[in-house]
Amino acid sequence: MENNTFEGLEELEQINVDFKAPSDLKEYEKLLIAERNRVQFEQASNLVRLGCFNQKEETELDFTQLTKISADKKLKGKYDLYQNIKTLETVFVCPLVEEDKEEGSHKAYAYDCLYVEKMDQETYEQVVKAGNNNLVTLPGVLYKASLICYGILLAITLFVIIYNFIAYGDSSNDYSFGYILNAVFGTSAIYLSADIVVLPLLVLATIKRRDSKK
């Protein structure tokens, strides 16, 4: 017998759980439900990312008391989001299964559960803001490194332009200003091109970063 996680447990994960909107709902009602579920999944995922959860291994779960929130999204590719009907507590669930290679069947022996801490909207926004401002993350490190590298690139570009202006200006040849200008920017073209290409990308990354912190 081999213990592992398995993502194809339709019977185990969806017992007595109906996460799809009823067919008799109006289209705008379906859209509102889908948007509510998206926001709830995003908020729960952010709280898990910030460490606001308790992880437990449950041997049994009463799925009749749980409503599935994420129909097509999974945390880390394997955790589905559920909400307790009575307590409104949200929990990410990943079945842990025993794989019987001889019979080709899978049976959950436990569930890896991430119980998300409950908090009101104001507290949630404060926690996310504090986490974005104080936690060191890989995207944040890469963003700051990109700004530093771009600053270095601009400095090199400016140095090359100034150096070439001085070199052509001090030359014994009587170059016209137009010739010097054309020669300087010609030799600096590769640096200028890199500056022009990278700048819009950095502006876009800055806008996205600011939006994510709001």
C-alpha cells in the first residue's frame, strides 16, 4: 500500500456537496455567486499565504456540513476550499489516500485541513497590508532587484554617452556637432534600446504592485 495525495477523488470530495449554482437562478445571480466565491477563495488564499491558518490532519470530515467554494480553483494545485454551513469557517481540504495498486482503487484515510482564521473585512485588509509591507517575498525581492539593475543600466548608458561626447570632442579631427551627435548615439544605441524596452515593463510592474497592496 502506498500513501500519497490524489487529486481525482470526485466521490470523496463531493459527497453531498453542491457547489454549482442552481439552474433556475438568473444569470446575474449566477455571476454574483461566482464573484463572491472568487473573492472568498482569494481572501482565504491570502490568509494562508500570510500564515493565518491552523493545519490539522482529520481522520473524518462531515461533508454534509460543508459547502464547496472553489469549483475550479485549488490552493497549491490540491487543496479545495470549503465553508462550514453552521460556523461559516473556511477550510482548505486535501484528501490523503492509500493507493491499492492491485485493485486500482483509492481510499482516503485522512484529510489534510488548513483552517483559515476568521476575521472581519477591516481586520483582513489590515493584515494583508501589514503582510505586504513587512514580509520578504520572492516577487518583492525580484522587483527591487529589477529596479537596482535598471538604475545601473541607466548609469552605464549615461557614462557611455558622456564618454563618447568627450572622446569625439577632444579628437584632433574637426567633426561637426551633427556628426558627433550621430556617432555618440550610434555607439550607445544598444544601451538606449535596452532602457526603452525595460522602462514600460517596470512601470507596469510598479502599477501591479501598488494595486496588490491596496
